Amino acid sequence: MPGVLAAGAGLGALHGMVVSILLVWVIAERHPLQEFQGADFAIGLSHFIGHVAYGTVIGLVVGLASL
């Protein structure tokens, strides 16, 4: 159970880092709508935290389902 939970959180963190970096550095600079061009550190951090939380919940569900 703890291994699956840690794997879910780890994969969520890895995916969250990639998405946050791409969102803040690449997508925001090239976005055609003005209101989405201002993505900053706080936006990237909120996406990162959301990905970690989602991965943790998925790990918890998978871990509990295997019991």
C-alpha cells in the first residue's frame, strides 16, 4: 500500500513538473488569448500541487483496491 501511494505521488510530481514548466515557459508565451499569456510561478505551482494531489489519490485508490 505505501509503495503504490508513493508511486502515485511520484508520478504526479513528475508529470506536474513537466506540465508546469511547459505551461509557464512555453504555452503562456505563445498563447493567442491575452488573458492566458500572464501565467506566472503561482499558476505553475498550483498546477504542480494539483498533479501531486491527483497522483496521490489515484495511488490511494489503486492501493485500496488491491487489498
